[in-house]
Amino acid sequence: MPTRQRYLFVCTNRRPEGHPKGSCADKGSEAIVVKLKEALAARGLAKTVARACSSSCLDLCEVGVTVVQEPEHAVYGGVTLDDVDAIADAAATGAVVQRLLVSASGKE
């Protein structure tokens, strides 16, 4: 079984319409997973270095689309399609996209 140096978990949880917490899927996370997989593949990282994975709820609904980069334990919030290249570039080396980090109390 192939293993990677790091994994990017993208919340794709979907709640019923009108739910007060909303959901990452409603905020575009499913498209982010697709673009992130493409970005990792284009950089030659997908098979050996980093893998993007869909995840259920990461319990950070209040900060928008959430991505967790492991093993760095970096939690990104408010992620958009425009952030995908920066996340893929960081995953190549284990760097962290500081501007996207979420603190324990929300966005930093």
C-alpha cells in the first residue's frame, strides 16, 4: 500500500439546507478537493508525497471550508479555489500557509 509524507483532509460534509452551521460542501469544498488533487498531480506529488482526501465534518463549520494538513497538524479555514496552489506548494515541503491557519479560537 502506498503511503505519502503528508495528507490533506478537506471537509466535504453536507448538512440539510438551512442548517444554522451551514456546511463545507455548500461553500464549495467538493470543487476544492478536485482542484487540489489536480494540483498535487501536476506537481508530481500525488503518488509519493501528498494526497488530498475528502473528509466528513472536521467540526470547524464557523471558519468556512476547512483543510487539515497532516502530519504538520495545520488547520486551514476559509479555503477557496484561489488558495489551492498555495496549499499544494506547501504540501510539497511540509511548509504551512500561515495566512490560512486557524487558531484554537477561530481564524488567527
